[in-house]
Amino acid sequence: MLTDIFVPLVVIGLAEVGDKTQLSILALSMKTRNRLHLLIGAITGFLLVDGFAIAIGSEAAHVLQPTLLKTLSGILFIVFGILMIKEKKTGMEGRIGGEGSFLQGLTLTFIAEWGDKTQLASCLFSMKYNPIEVLTGAMASLTGVSALSIYLGKMISRKINRRIVKNIAAALFFRIGIYSLLI
């Protein structure tokens, strides 16, 4: 039914706006050349994590300890921030290309989405609605919000000096990492 697709599409889309995963995707989009690969990597990460949650329904919250996932996620975001600051200056000032964009999008989305409110919402929706339709709605929503984040990152990176963009992105990663560790 349309409700099985529409409810997850709207709720997950609204929940994902401004979320740490989307801020991460926005930050990565400001320093990459191949935004399509970044989007495909992010979508793949969402499909793996949210697909897993949907597939096992109510058991997803019991399989992995949320506190462990939040701690690991926080540490990895801080590491990404440190790596971003330590990047050697190249002719492209650390901009990443196709394959690197895909892997960074996949890795960051995969890490950030574990235990996230949208993953848990996907899990809960799959207990009430048709899992395939929940996955369809969730993926449509997550893809749309991610594409918007990448577009905004592209626009921002054209208007701001690359060094400033790198520092902003690193600061976002630090902030997300510290937030994940404290909550």
C-alpha cells in the first residue's frame, strides 16, 4: 500500500535533515570532485545499514549495543577530522576523486547510520508495514536528502576558499564525534 511507502518516506526524510550523516555527506561533498560517486557510496551505506535494520525488524536494537556503536562512531568522526586537517596540500588541496569519493561516502554513512534514529525508525516501520515498501520509502527519502546535501556542499565549495572549506569540514567531524561520545 501507499501508506507503507509514504509514512517511512516522510518521517525518515524529516528526521534525516540536519542529521550527523547528512552533515558528513555535506562536508565530504565540499572536498570531492566526483559527487556522483559520493552519492552512490552514501546510498550503498544507507542500503546496507537500514536494509539490515529492516530485515531483522525488532531484533536490530538487540544485535548491536547502541553505546558501543555511538562510542566507535564518535571516535571515527574525530579521526576523520584529524585526517582532514593533516592532509598534505596538493595541487587540488586534498580533493578526492571517484573511487575515493565512493569509499568515503560508503564508510562514513555506514558508520554514522548505525544506531541512528533513522535506522531505528526503519526497523520500527518494518514491524508494522511491508518491509520491501518500507525500504523503498526509506531509500527514496535518504537518497533525496543526501542528493540535496551534496548539491549544497557543491554550491558552498564554489563560493568559499578550499582551505576554509577543509577547516569547516574538519570542525563538523570533530563536533559530530564529540557529540556522539557525550550522548
